[in-house]
Amino acid sequence: MIGIFSKKWKIKRLDAEYKKLMHQAFLLSTKNRRLSDEATAKANDIQKLIIELETKM
């Protein structure tokens, strides 16, 4: 039972990090394309982890 809650909290934490990185990438898109692309790539990696955790639940 505790394992289910820890996965949900981990997913929520990863989701918050994903949203933060996407917002950062949006802000950087007008100033520095390379940094924007790096932030988007990190966000995509986090999104893959979220999907993987959700399928294991």
C-alpha cells in the first residue's frame, strides 16, 4: 500500500519538474535556442519516466 503512494508522489514531483522545464524552455526560446532545446530535451526525458511509472501502476 505504501508503494502505491510513493509512486504517486514521485509522479507528482516529476510532473512539477516537467512543467517547470517546459516553462523555462518557453521563456528561453526567444533568447537562446540552444538552452531552450536542452530544457525541452530534459523535459522529454522526464515525461518518458512519468509514462513508465504510470504504466507500472
